[in-house]
Amino acid sequence: MESVTERLYAVSLDEQDVLGAFRSRFVADDSGLIYLDGNSLGRLPQQTAVRLQRLVAQEWGERLIRGWNEDWLALQSRIGGKMAQLLGAQADEVLMADSTSVNLYKLALTAVLSQNGRSKIITDDLNFPSDLYILQSVAQLTNRELVIVPSPDGIHGPMAALAAAIDDQTALVALSHTVFKSGFTYDMVSVTALARRVGALMLWDMSHSVGAVPGQLTEAGAHLAVGCSYKYVNGGPGAPAFLYVRRDLQEQLHNPVSGWMGQRDMFEFGLTYAPAPGLRRFLTGTPPILSLAAIEPGVDLLLAAGMAQVRQKSLRQTSYLVDLWAEWLRPLGFTLYSPPDAAQRGSHISLGHVEGWRIDRALIEQMNVLPDFRQPNLIRFGIAPLYNSYLDIYTAVCHLRTIVTERLYEKYSRDMTAVT
Ligand SMILES: *Cc1c(COP(=O)(O)O)cnc(C)c1O
């Protein structure tokens, strides 16, 4: 077998890859772009382009209002039901609606209000900023204390400190399953158990794990979850998010943004709100059908691949990138800002470098490699097992080496742009 730093090694890994054929199911131009940002915006599935053309030309163009009964009204629960398989949940526990931030607000607020007499909401400082802002708002509105437990190193979740903080005064524990900077991934089962042990509710944000790390919501007995469909699920820019409410809680909790789509008889247009039975009460208003329908082909691809296979390839690919880092990039001043233990990783690897921003610019503008960047100096390499090859990873690392050894980054400005 070749050594890890040989190109042939990458080629042989690709040849053995059982998911290799999925790459051609995505739209790619022939520019040779190496796309390593699937954790921010996934690639466009071929089938989604076909679906959207039909949706615009026939369903909207010709069927008009009849489209609602012919397919559109069914989309939120049909796609949610498929998404449930990625999350390790039951089909009638997941709906597509709104954005992750809005769903988080809806579920966190009702969760806290349902927990009389408990004074604390617990999260960590690795959580996504929008989540922290929403939780701050929920804490203010409900007169609770938001406890932000600090990570010991900025990379790993504070497991011991969380275990100490989650007590019988805790109403809600809200965490990202996979955290957006380091990619650290919590063990959903053991953390949920900490909350359940004291009667607190557990809410997972799975935005950065869904479609890359198999969810275990049912196995963990988790109460609530939310997450994006535009990252590893490849649903398209700004595609609606999902919400999950454990079956036995659906009738106990209330939707604080109680709109007509969650009304018991929505087409009676009554003057008083009465919640629909089951999960549908967590809907609010009319969904964006163009964006919603675009999610389904990406979910179908993940289901066809199988989440166990996706996870296995993701683990191999992140480990391969870490091995190349150790051989080639560590000596050039790159630090690993992701867990060294593969089992604690999601599907992206963050590398720090004092010249991270300018190296990122050189990768994009000179090398045709597209990762993303997070403050202060982290380059994130999102690896989407359905369309990223081992050769993608190898080539990106070779370019990183060249950029640093030949100081190619020096000609780029230190000024930041808006979307990185
Ligand atoms: C990407 C991401 C979001 C984004 O939320 P939006 O409402 O879609 O902007 C939220 N939380 C986490 C953990 C994320 O990774």
C-alpha cells in the first residue's frame, strides 16, 4: 500500500469508495473547482434542477392554485418524514418549516414555559451565535437564567462542566449536536441522559450534523430538535429547516407563533385559535414551496446512500485530512482546531494559521479550492461524502502547502469580505 502522502493513495481510496458514484448525481461545471464548503451550502443535486423546472413550468405555471392540493400541502410532512430517517426519529415527529432560528425560538420558548418553577436554560459557548441570541431572548421573555457553559479549549464540548451544571433547576438544555467551528460532535445519547435524569428537556440543533452524522433522537429519548436542510442535505440556499417534537410531547407543548397553518381546521377560517392535533400545530404560515420542494431530491440521495455508509466515509475522509495535516501542514504552522478523536468529529475539519485569512484567499483565487473561513483565523474544510473525493482532499492539501512554502498568500489583502 502507498503511503498517505502519495497521490496514488488518494486514487486507490477513491477506487474502493462504495459511494463514489454519487458524485455524478450533483451539478458541477467543468472548471475543476474543489468544493469543500458543503457544511455551509451543499451542492445542487441534478434531480433538484429537474424538479424545480417542472415545479415552475407546470405546477405553478399551469396548475396554479390547484397545486396546493395536488402536492404542495403534503410537502412539509412528506419531506419531514424522510428527513426523520436521517435524524433517527419517527416519520410523524418531523416537519419542514421556517428557518432553524425561528424553529428554535418556537420550541425553546414552549419548552421553557412548560417547565414550571425551573429557573435555568443551559447551553455552551460553542453553540451557533443565532442559537445563543434566541436563547437569550427566550430567557428574557420567561424570566429565566441562561447559563453558557464554557468549553475547556474552544474545540471540545464541556462534558464534565455540563454534567455539573444540569440540575433540578434546569428547564431546558439546548446544544448543537455538531458545533460549527471545531466540528466537535456530542454523544447525543449520553448528553440527553444528563437532561432526562433531572427532568429537564433536551433540544438539539442538528444543522451541522444532519446528512453527515446519523441522528439518534429516538434512541436518546431526546425531546426536541431543529436544523437546516441547506448544508449536508443539499436543499438549496435558505431552504426551510426541520423541527422535531417527540411524539408524546406533541400535544403537551404549544406553538408560540400560532398561525393558521397549525390551526385545527385551517380552512374554516374561524376567529379563535385551536391547535391541530399532533405535530402539525407547530406549523405557522404558508411555506415557500419553491424552496421546500427543492429539499426532497437531496434527502432521497442520502437515503439511497444510507447514513451508516455516509458516516463511515466521512470518518475516513476527515481522518485522511488529519493525517495529511500531521505530515505536511503541522510543520508549516497549521494547527488542528478539530477533535483528534474521529468519533468526536462531524464532517468538517478546521485548521488555524496566523495567516489563515490570506491563505484562504489564495486557495480560492489561485487554486480553485473553495473552503470557508471563520474568525479569527480558521479555515474550515467541509467534507460532503456524497460528492467529495479523497483526491479533492489530497489536492487541497497540496495547494495549501504550496501557498505557504512559496508565500503566495502575501499578495492578498488582510481586509475581510462579507460572506466567507
Ligand atoms: C447553520 C446553522 C444555523 C443557521 O440557522 P438559520 O436560521 O438557517 O440562519 C443555526 N444553527 C446552527 C448550529 C447552524 O450550524
